[in-house]
Amino acid sequence: MKIRLLSGATVLVLGACANEPTPLPIIATQQAVTSTAVSSPVNYQDPLAGFTYRGPVGPRDWRAVNQEQSEGN
């Protein structure tokens, strides 16, 4: 436990003594020049277009349904 505490404190002390980080460049002006993308308006598309309702047709005997869906058929 003492080793973990000592190593954590060492990392904090060394991090505080490090040089000041390099400032990030101002890229707003660079993006304004290179951003020439043309966008078109997005039209609404119904996500359920082409959906066909397939409801239950009624109760059937499960043995007959299993025979119809077996690999042998």
C-alpha cells in the first residue's frame, strides 16, 4: 500500500514540475477556408414504407407446423 501511495505522489510531483504544454493552434480560420461542403436538405422518409402486416392466421396443430419446417421438407 505504501508503494502505491509513494508512486502516486511521485507521479503528481513530476507532473507538476513538467514544462508548460504547447498551446493548440487556432483552427477556426483554417476550417472556414477549407469547408466548402455543399449540403442538400434532408427529406422525411417513412421508416414503415413497404411494411406488410403478417398477422396470425389462426391456431394450428404444432406437430403439423414442425413437420412443415423440418429440414427433411
